[in-house]
Amino acid sequence: MIAMAVKNKNIDSAIAPLFGKAKYFAIINNSQEPLDIEFIENGAQSGTEAIELLISNQVSTILMSHMGEKPFSIALARDLAIYYVGSERLTIKEALNKLNNNEFKLAKDIDTNLFFKHGKHAHHENNH
């Protein structure tokens, strides 16, 4: 199953920019038409908990825009395929079409700075 963090519980929702902070996850059983999508609320308090939530829902593939280093490492250790979709606005259908056309790269094969850092919300080490 494929999962992506989304802003709303509808087919036209865009992928949420921050994986762990998303309100919902779209879980797609079949990436071809007709789409079989279930929306689950993200009750997780962190990206790490969100990974566990998705695993408990039999997810094997994640499409994401930004993800922290810790949840990314856990997802890889649990053999999830993670695809970086970029930072442009994509709807669920657009993302699935691109996935089906092999337009996304596996996140482990690209520069992780593309998705670990997210603008002014980037994580900084505290030097105090």
C-alpha cells in the first residue's frame, strides 16, 4: 500500500509539505484507476510515530515532500520505499500518475538535504 501525508480527506487534496505534522494520511491500495483510497487521521505526535502508524496500516511505500532524519532512518530500517515528490504542489492523483510513470526517485538515492530541511522550519542544533 502507498501512503502520503495530505491536508484534507478528499481525492483532490494536495500532499502536505511536512510529513509528521500532516492532518491526514491517504492510504492507497491500488495506484491505478479506479483508486482505492482510505483516509486516516494522523494522531501521531512526531514523524517517528507517523511511520509506525503507517506500518500498522500495511503501508510499504511513502510519497513525501519533507521528512525528518529520524523518521526517514526508521522507515528505511523497516524496508519502506520512500519517494521524494519535490516541493511543488501535487494532488493525490497527480502524485500517483507520476509514481506510475517512474518520475520520482527513491529518497535514499538523492541528496537528503532536499527533504530534511524545510525553509525557516529547518532543525538547528542548539549550541547552548
